[in-house]
Amino acid sequence: MADQQAAEPVFQIQRVYLKDLSLEQPNSPAILLEQTQPTVDIQLGVEAQNVAEGIFEVSVSATVQTKIDDRTVFLVEAKQAGIFEIRNLPEDQMGPILGIACPQIVYPYLRGNVADTIQRGGFPPVHLAEINFQAMYEQQQAQAAGQGLPANAQ
């Protein structure tokens, strides 16, 4: 046990990769002729899971849907993930590392892939806004606490 406490903390990025990506244009080509400005809805999510001793996968997902009235112009669903080696950190630091630090590393790759996919679909790129993952994490913790769950439950 004393050896573990004396061990140096480890935080390394093993790999960042595109885990899932889809583009749908269910109402093309007719909807492409519409002159009405579409509405854009963007949903984001963060997931973390332990895949092996000291190895974690953290993924950030985005769903971008544009509609004219109730008809979809396009729908993009993307999930960007990273594999991180995290060892010898105090347990109380693991939540912020997995919920804030890792998503901040993965998110710029997701932003680029989403914008590129939308542009390749024949549309002006939609650039996802910068995200304050610390505020998002703190909001999730507050919601969990309000539901009577332990603060580090996911």
C-alpha cells in the first residue's frame, strides 16, 4: 500500500478517435430547394467508462439536427472518444479528470469532424460552440446530489 501512495500520478492520452458518425438527409433533394431558414438543435453528452486497470474511455457525443417546420433538413450524430491512462490519482480527483479534463481534450476533434461532415453533406458548416465542461460537470453533480445520489455517481 505504501508503494501505491508513493507512486507518481500518471495521466496520458493513449488515443483519440472517431467512434461513431452518421449523416442523414431524409428529405433531400426537395428540402434543399426551400428558401426558409432552418432551425438548428444541438445536444451534447459526455460518458466515461473504465475499460481496464487504470485505462478509461471518455467520449463526447453531439447530435445536430436542422429542421424546416417539422421536416428534417439534416441530422448528424457523432461520438468522439479518447483512451486515457490515469493512475495513482486521489479518488476525489477522478470525477473532475474524467468529467472535465478528458472531454476538453476530445471535444475539439468532435467539433472539427461535425463541421466537416456537415460541409461534405453540401451545407454550410455548423460550428459547435466552445463548452465549459467544468460548469457542465458541476451542474451534473448538483443534479445528482439533488436526487440523493452520491456526488461521484454517474
